[in-house]
Amino acid sequence: SPGQRIGTLLAANLTEKARKWIFDIPKEHHDFLAQFLIRRGRADLAIRDLHGLSLETYIDLCITYERTSELENLINTHGGQVVKEISGWGREEGGYSAISAIGLYMLGKNKIDCVTRLVRQLISCGTDEVLVDAMKLATLLGALDQNGGGALLQNVIDVVHQKHPDNQLTLVSTVN
């Protein structure tokens, strides 16, 4: 089977030959193949070569294996699409949303410019839940970059006031 061949080639340290087989695996099997590669210590191949990974798996791998540059590239090149797709992730548990978690992770890696772009993308998306995420991240950015973060937070507040001129946005979730 292709999986056995890939595993055998990787065990023999024949990575380039294994990659040829990896490229032939249908994209619908890439999440499964990623787990297979991770068990063999090759998360790098999963992140680099599996273009059919689900967004959730790709983001999880980037964070788990500290592939900050790949995650930053995803935010920079596909941020608007990413925000729309993941805006609901993690909200049902009552903790941080996936977007907030990604923003916090990137702040922890001192990727202030990337988080600033993420907040701008959140503002553009404009849903109430996402604006709350934007407010949280902009507040944290303000602590790290007072000028830029403060202006960004004011931008979020202005958008909230435009959407809710009667000041009826529920801010309880902001406190959580």
C-alpha cells in the first residue's frame, strides 16, 4: 500500500522518494496521512506537502509544532477567508474562540504586525462575535504597542458604534 511504501522510505531516510508517494495521495486523505507522518516524526512533511489538509488540522499543526511563519503566512495571504471559516470555532465551549486563541498565540510569538492584520480582518468581517474578538486582541495589542493598539481599539469601538448606535452590543462576552 502507499502508506507502507511511504513509511518504509521514511524509515530508510529516503525523504524525497517518500515525498513523491505523498504527492500521489488524494487530498481527501491528507488529514489521515498527516497523523501517519506525525507518528513517524515528520510533521514538517505534513505541514509543507499536504495541500489537502483541513484548515483546522493545518492550524493545529502550525501551533503544535510552532510553525509560526506558516501560520503567519496563512493569516497574511488568506486571512479574510480564514476568519470567515473559523469565526464560530470554540465558541460553544465558553472559552476563547479559535480566532482569539490564534491571536494570543501569535502575540506570544511577538508577531504584533500579524495580529494587527488579523484584527483588521476581524473588523472587516464585522459580525458581533468577531468584533468582540477584535476588541480583546486590540486591547492586548494596546498593552504591547500603545500607539498602534490604541488606534486599532478605537477603530473597533467605532465599528461597534456604527453597527449599534443605541449601544446595545452585549459586552458580557467581552468580559469572558
